[in-house]
Amino acid sequence: MSSTYIDSKYHVIIKTLNEEPLITAYQRDELYRYIHGIVRNHDGRALQIGGREDHLHLLLGIHPESAVADMLRLIKANSSKWLNERGNCRGWFRWQPGYAAFTVSPAQVPKVQRFITNQEEVHRRMSCGHEYHRIIEKHGLEIEGGTSDCQRDTHAWLGFHFVFSTKQRMPLISSPLQERVFRTLAELVAEQQGRLLEVGGMPDHVHLLAEIPRTVAVADFLQTIKSTSSHRLDQVDGACS
């Protein structure tokens, strides 16, 4: 994927099982460093980590070739094992099966960092459950069944603005072809279990706003869209290559 730039940052919330207060104050710094190491070892960056006894907020830069679900599985599995092997938890440490994850635009990174840093202040005003619900609802998601579903379900909104051009910026997407191109892109997004929010463009490039599934790496999603759409359109009439 030469000449490709992908900015993929995520605000993630993970909670202890049943929201038990298992993360003691003296464990946090070491736990944060350990999570930093997990992310770094998989070509990502933990830009900010903070939280309370029963949950953590993470601002992560995840490598485009890694799916969010895979990174979270690594973080949760390895950190819980590490905490239990240390033997200084208040009980047997486990994370909840679910989590919340949302993409963060570059302009919003400082705001999210401040929010994570100021967790002590945030939780003087609201409980963990209230904060969790508010963040989920802010992203247009619903928690069906209330708190019980919130304990285990995963809530994710991973939206990306993709821009890609024709080879050598040739004006190949003429007005008669444009509708077919856009329809093909919409079909491919749906086939990958994504959700198309908007599509548009010009004769030499396309803008695609789409929500992608948490189990698919953003680089793989984009590469499939580009390669498969080119192949399908060439099969129709060879007008767009």
C-alpha cells in the first residue's frame, strides 16, 4: 500500500468483571507501563492511559494492519495474567468480556487525553456506569437491556474518512460511470460487515465515509475496497482501471 497514510486512533474503555474495585492505586503505574509495552510490541502506541479501581481508559494508536478486537484481546489477556501472577490483587483479576471503542480524529486527541488524565475529577461528578453510558450514547449507540447488557456487550463506533485516487490521478470516473462506482463501493462496504455513511468524489478520486467492524484491520478493509472495486468495474466494461 505505497503512498498510503492511515491515522487510526481509538478511545477504549475496559472494565473489571462485575466492576469490582481490583485496580489499586499502587498498581496503576506498573499496570499502565505493562499495557504500554503490550501495545508497543505490536507496533502501536498507547498515547494515554488512566482510570479508576474498576475501569481503564486507553487512547491507542493501533497499527493499521491490526484489528481493534485483536489488540484488545491481547491487552486484556496479557494484563490479567500478569496481575494474577503478581499475586497482590484484592481478588482473582478478570476483565469484562466486552468493552467500548471509538475512533478519535486528530483534532480531538488533546481533548481525549485531558479527559483520561482528569479521571479523578470526572468521577467526583459521576459514577463509572454513568460515564460509560454517557460516552456510548454520545456516539449514537444504545445499550439494550440496560446495565446488565453493559456488563458484557461490546459497543464500538469505528468511523473512517477514506480518500483514494485513480492511478496517476487519471480522470477515469466520468459522470455516467460515477453512480456505478459509488454503488459498487457501497456493496463492498456491506460485504465486509461495515456501514456506509457517505460516498462522493470527482473524476480522479473518491471520498468514502464508513464505519468498519472491530474485527477487521483498517488497512485490510481499505485494500479490499480498492482492489475488489477495480476488478469488478473492469469486468463490467473496462472503463475504470
